[in-house]
Amino acid sequence: MKLHCFLLSTLTIGCIVKDDADENPRCSGETIICTIAGTGDAGYNVQNQQALDTDLNNPNALALDGFGNLLINDARNFLIRSLKDDGVLESIVGKQNNTYAQEGPAIDSPLKDIADMTIGPDGMLYMVESQGQQILMVDLVSGELVVLAGSPGEPGYDETDVAVEDGHFDVLTGIAVADDGTIYIADAGSNLIRSISTDGILSTVAGADEAGFPLIDEGDPNRFSEPQKMELHDGVLYVADTGRHRIVTVDLDTGELTNVIGDTDVRGYMGDGGDWSEAKLDSPYGFTFGSGGRMVIADSGNDAIRAVLTDGTIDTVSGRGVRGYAGDEGEAEPASLYLPLDVIYAEDGDLIFADGGNAVVRRIDQPNW
């Protein structure tokens, strides 16, 4: 009997033996890893079918909407998909066409390489087009897509504090939305963190010199290198400074960066069992926060999910196996992963991550790290 994972209405994900699905047993207490979307074959085959029968292509961002659904950015298929409680993976944004997004019904809009997405405090879905230089918003109730900012096909950089309609971006890679509606954007092409205020002013927040231009001194601790995903946690902005193999916090008043984890410019796979702040990472992309503010990291270059434990140490919680796609139905720690790109917690405490290189989304059952 093949073990499958299905999504329940409150995003409670459990491992179910298909022949005994009526019994709906959970695998709680076992830290078991399962695939919940994708076949393991990168590509495109169907839309609006069972998630485990649907080919994905570089899933690289995840979000939870306000209706108990898991949203998956199926990046190279140019679709945003929603995992429903009946296990169907429904396309809700995009028409599998790689060109600049257009306002109107989201399901009819093309997408130009979505790199990240998040649900704002208003329940809207916010996204950034890495190659489309646009910031998008989708009303998940009406299904309408709105372009908030950007000039498609016109990459560039403007001095800080300009009207957002006059602004330009380069390669957008991360997005976070504060409770007051301020939007923060990672622009990896310019190595900057920028913001859009609620009154429509585009500013440079971090990564720039006093004149507002990107820092180029490689020894400057406030210089970014390919910043990617971001999280606002307890009012603090955290950024995956991927090219410098670290995660930092940003002082939103001064723009100064503080190292949280990882050695600047030194990639590595070290630190398990020791103080988490002294660990080394390799190209971290996504991260999230669990109970008590403990961080879980998609340590992409190391093909691992790593977590801060209750005693303040760090450990690899999945990905100790050789790079690949193996380990489903068993303990998460020795499983094989390939380029995990994003990680989030479900409402019930399950951990969900985009195993990008394997073209699947996987779930770890209620970890108790």
C-alpha cells in the first residue's frame, strides 16, 4: 500500500494509507516526512487534479491563505496553485504564460517569474515578479489581480523617496507586508531592501550608502548579496542574505544589519549541536518562526532543513541523506532533499517545505524540536 498525504479543511496534514483512507490515521508523534504535492517529475501535466498526480516545476514559495488552503508558487509553470481540503491542486493565478502580469482576473493573467509571495494583514496575496519588475496583489475572494508598482521590462534603480508610480526595480526576490500595510521588497538585482509606504512613497531601507545608492564595498557588513525571502517577526524585519550565507535583521530606522546566523561570505555546513548563532549556512533562501520564536531555515545549498531547538542549539531536522529524493514514510532527519527553497508552519504545527529541486512540496508531521 502506498502512503499518501492529504490536506484537511484546517490544513491538518496527515499520512494516510490509501486502502484505509476512511480510518484517516495520523502519524503524529513520529516526525514522519511525506510528499503532499508533486510527482517528483519536474514539468507540467494537468491542472485542477489531485496534488499527488500533478507535476510541479521549481516550487519556490509557500503561503497560507485565510481559508485554510496552502498556496504554492509553481514557478516554472507560471502558476499559483491552491491545495484544497479534498487534495485537489487548483490553479488560482496564472495561465501558464511567461510574460508580464496584467490587471484583471488573476486566472487570466500571465506571470513573469514569481519569486516570492505572502498573505498580507488584509488577507490579500502579495507577490513579486523577479523578471517582470512588478509588485502584484490578488484579492483571493474576487479573484482580481492588481499591479501595485513597477515598470515591466524597464529594470532600474531610483533614488530613495520617490512616488511609487515613478519607481523602478531590478530583480525582485522577496516580499513582506507589515501590520500597518507597509510593503517591504528585496531587490536582489540592486542588493537593496526597499519599502512602499501606505501613502505611496518608495524608499530604500537597507543596503545603500548615505546618498541612497547600493553599497559596493565587499567588506561592508551592511552590504547585501542577493537578498531573498524576508519575514516580519515581532516587529523586526529578517532577511535571508543568500549570497553572503547568512540571515540578518534590519534596523528600519538606520538601515544597519545585524547578523543573526551564518558567517558573512563564508558558506558551510557546520554548527549542529552547538549555539545556533554560530552555525554556518550555505545559500539560505526561506525561513520561518515557530513557537517561542525559534527559527527554521531552508538551508538550500546544504539540501537541509535546520531548526533552532528549545535549548538554543541548532540541528539538521531533515536532509542528512545524500542529495536526492528519498525518505518519505519514514523519519524526517535521514531523508534526502534537493534544494529546499521555502518553509512554513501549518496552523496545527506541521512543517511544510518546498523541495524545489525535487519539484515537490513535503510535510513533516508536528515536529517537537
